[in-house]
Amino acid sequence: MRFSKRTEWNTEESALARAHRERVAAGLPVADLTASNPTRCGFDYGATLLDALEDDRAQDYDPHPLGLRSAREAVCKYYADHSVYGEPEQVVLTTSTSEAYSYLFRLLCDPGTEILAPQPGYPLFDFLAVLDDVRLKNVPLVYDHGWQIDAEGFRRAITAETRAIMLVHPNNPTGHFTKPWEADVLAGLCREFELSLIVDEVFLDYPMLDGAEGSFARGLEGVPVYVVSGLSKIVGLPQMKAAWVIATGPQRSAAMERLEVIADTFLSMNAPVQWAMGRWLEERQGIQEQIRWRVQANLAELDRQLALEPVVRRLSVEAGWYAVLRIAAIKPDEQTVRELLDEGVWVHPGYFFGMPEAGWLVVSLLGPEAEFGTGVTRLLNYLGKTQEGKKWAMRLNR
Ligand SMILES: Cc1ncc(COP(=O)(O)O)c(C=O)c1O
């Protein structure tokens, strides 16, 4: 038997993952600064969360390829709360944003064609692209007192095979909101080269500063825009498996017709979740407020400890659940992360998100406050003892 080339992955457990697993199994302390599953972070979802699944209408099977109309109306209501007034005909429901991406790749790309994506970014994109035989071309974001797109980098990366530009707004893990000038530049490129824009807005409702940027579901003149989002972040319910695409712009009807056929081939949405979606979206403020408080509190704690022990630099962040830390690039981050694990704190190396191999760590701000505070103390104490921490402190204090 022969397997497909696209599934020729190295599935061996990495040395880091093994070290983590063994340390946890041995019962040794690990403060987890990578927590990203909101259902495991001590939030109060209310005792009646699952009542929404007991809708009698879910006993009937009457599928619509785009998803139940009432659920698509609930998605439109969510956008109306963001001052974007769409129609259910623009929405297709999926079981995850991953599935939404896959539908869009199949809609827009043939095998071997390309999609551009900013880097650092969400690590799953590589796998999603490979599975749909699409080539993912990364275009680096630039950091200069804040993250920004490299407009010329995008232009240079476009070829005759490019079909779309992907954006994460705000980005994960940089927390960068696409600014109006950046949207203008990208829209210009899309018009000039007949590209679509795919925008992932799962973190849209988690700005850290006032003046958050709006949703791309409002559309960009002359550009086919496909916004993807879903329940995993908006209502902190990744286990419910519900997401969507909302399509705007030229050829929208033709795109929706094709998306309908793709979705009809799978009919992957289940009825109880679709009937429950409206209520969960309506009640989203409860969980969103808790998450925003948590993220702000953990960021404030990180900054408080950093002020006392300035051995790394926290990069500016506008939104989302993560903070990016710059450390002196003296040795591979894999080694630093391993040494930190031995000190009882578990962080992401930046290369996990497409950053260089040395000089970058990423911490999640979502975990319980006490564990987060302990983790940061261990992180800073350890780096303060090392060559790189001492160098960095000298540089910052200069
Ligand atoms: C940018 C981004 N998009 C999507 C997701 C996941 O969404 P879903 O659970 O709907 O696949 C994540 C998860 O961390 C993410 O970071």
C-alpha cells in the first residue's frame, strides 16, 4: 500500500513534548503559560449552558447546506451588533474555522495555487493548506513599536498562481489589529491582482485597548472578502464545533452557490448545536467579560513583574489572548523552553508561530491568575540568572 505524499508527516513526538509529558506524569510542578482552552481555565459558563441543546426542534432532520436559517440569522445579529448588516444568504455554517478555511481553499484554489499569509501566525495554516493541496506563502509582519504588514513584501510575494491573501484580525499571537491603512493597501493589491481576502476574526471581541478595529464583514470596495469566525473564541465554546464564513463583495452570489455545493457534500453541522447557537451568541457578554478581565489582569501582572525584573521585553499587544516576549537570541529557543520546563514553567517557543528559532517566547494570558503569576515568576527568575537575561537587563537599563 502507498500513502499520499501530502500525509508524509513526521509524527514522532518532539523532544520538548516528551519532556513535558514526562514531567507532568512524574507529578512535578508545571505552571502552564500555554493554556488556550477556555473550558479548562476556570471560567463560569453558568449552570444552564447546556439547556440550549434541549430544543425539541432538533429531533427533526431537515438540513440546509448553508446551515439552518435561524442559526445564520443569529450570526447576522452578531455582526449587526458590530454595525455590519448582512443577510443569512451570505453565511455558510461549518463545524470549525478549520473547516471554513478548507471550504474557502476549495472554492478559490486549484492544486498548486497559492495563498499568502502574514507571519507570525496561526500554526495550523500549514496543515490546512497541505491537506487541500494549496501552497502557503508566508509574508513576514514587521515589528517597529508595534506590528504592521509589509506592504511591499505582499506585493513581491504575489505571482500568477496567487489566489488570496489571508489575514488574522486581530492576529494570533501578535495581537495586531489590521489598521485602515493596511486594509487599504491589501484591498488595492486584491483589486490589482484579482485576489480574494480571507479574514479570520475569531479574536475580534478581545481588544485590550479602547478603539478596537471593526469587522471586515463590512466589505472592501471591489474585493471579494470572506470573513471566518466561530464559537470557539466568541463564546469560549470550542467543544460545540460551530463556525462560519460570511461572504461579501463582487461575485458573492456565485461564490455562495459554489459554497453551498461544497457544504452540501458534507452536511457536517448537527441540529442541536445549530438550534442552540442563537442563545449562546446572545449571551456571549458573560463569558467575554470574564475572558477580557483575565487577560487584562494577567497582562498587568506580567508587566508588574517585568518592572521589577526587566530581563525580557514584552512587545506591544492590542488584542487577543497572548503576549510575545523578546529574549536575547543567544541560543535556540527550544533549549530555553526546555530549561524553563525544568524550572517548572511551560511556554511556547516563538518558532511554533513562525518566528525565528532564537529570541522569541509566547505566553498565553488566558490561564488562572495564580498559576500565571507563579509561571511568570519562574520564567523571569530563571532568565535573570542566565547569560541572556543579564545581557538583556543591562541593555534595557542602559
Ligand atoms: C487565529 C485562529 N483561528 C481559528 C482558531 C480555532 O478556531 P476553531 O476552533 O473554530 O477551529 C484559532 C485557535 O486558536 C486561532 O488562533
